[in-house]
Amino acid sequence: GVADIEVRRLRCIGDPEARIREDYLRILRFFRFFAWYGDGRPDAEGLKACARLKDGLGRLSAERVWSELKKLLSAPDPSRALLWMRQAGVLTAVLPESEKWGIDAIHGLVRTEKDLGWDADPLLRLEAVVPPDAARMKTLAERLRFSTDEGERLRHWALTVPTEPKTTETELSKKLYFGDREGFVDRLRLALAAARTRAIEDDQAMMEAGGFSRLLGFALKWQKPSFPIKGADLTELGAAPGPKLGATLKNLEREWVDSAFAMDRGALLKRAAQALEA
């Protein structure tokens, strides 16, 4: 009623268990509506019904579950809803990967999003509550029928090695060249949010946050440079097609990256000629 609306209290209409048995997706909708519109505590009877009937979520199609989870994770602040989902056993039912990992990071991420003007990102928020384990993320993406882009993003994030806050822009540019930029950006966003949360009581974390902020800004603007020579250039120098040509090209590319992309085409061709003569 109006009184419930005024205090942002969500209530189930009718018998909660009967309503849920009609469509078990209503369990996730209960928490999604709470994430978007609720305040205080969820409706007690509705919460109990969700906990009792959570096994029914296994009857739903993966597409419906993931669609509903994305909507929940897109809420202005889904942290309280996720907490109640965990207490009711619902989070473990739909995201077993989050078990024993913790959802504490989500609150700091949401606060950082608001402070720094980031858009709410359901995939990034998901990454905040699951472990960066590539094999488990592959299983998660397959189970919930992620789109190809969603699955690849999650996989690249899991495979990307964390970056230390003291890393220089030159060092990061080398990692970005051989890695996945979006994976680094996701890692840096989460690291920045975590450092900002710790910085409330830790001066060292404040310094780390500054480092992560600097690196994130660099990564967001970074554009991958184009390697200035190709296999055809080595062929013109007399190299025969085959494994040696490929290995020489790869070694030259590594030298070019190690030079911070400073070696020009002429210098690389000179090094190529020397390598082929060896």
C-alpha cells in the first residue's frame, strides 16, 4: 500500500510460497526489486519463502537466471540484496562460485563507482564476488549461457595477472601489448576500489589507490601500436618461409616491445638482417 511505498518496504502479494511455485524466477525478482526499490529489511515471509524454495531455481533456464541476475547487479547498489541472498542460500544456488569468496568487495566497488562517475557495470560487479579462476569462470559462463563477449571478458579478466600499484606506464604498456586491455582495465578498477576501501584506515592503501588510479587512466587511453615489419620484409632480406622466419619475427617483436616501441622500421630491419646472417 501507500504506507509501504513511503518507507520503501516491499511486500509479497498473496501467499509467497504459492506465488513462487507459479514461477521460481520470482525468487530472483524478489531480490532484484529489493535491490532497486527496497530499504531496510526485505519482507520476512517473502525471504523465508525464497530460502525454503531456492532449489526450484534449478528448474529455470540459464538464460532467464542470467538475465535476472544482470538486472539485479545493475541496481544503484545491489550489495544489501546480495547479502540477503547469501543469508537465504539463494546466492550460492545461482552463483556457487561466490561461495567462500565473499561479497564484501561489492560495497566498496559501488561507492567507488559513485565517487568517480563510473557507470554501473554488472559484469564488473560479478567479477567482484567470484574468484579470478579461468577454469571456474569458463564453467560459470557455460552454465549461465553468457554471450560470447561476456564469456570472453570474464575469461580475460581471470587470466590477467594483477598489476602492482608501483608499475610504471612503460611497464604496463608492454603488458597491455601482449595481454587483453579490457582484462587489465577490469583488474585495475577492482584493485582501485579495494584500495580506496582500505584507505579509510590505512595510509599505505591510499598510496596504492593513487597508483592504481594512474595506471587505470593510462590503460583506458592506451592504443595498441602496430609492429612495423612483417614476414614479407624478412623474405625480401632472403629468409626462407618456415619456422626460422616465424621465430625471428617473434624475437624482433619482443625486442621492439622491450625498447618501449622506440625501435623504428629501419632499426628493426637492420636487426633482422643480423639475425638471419647468424
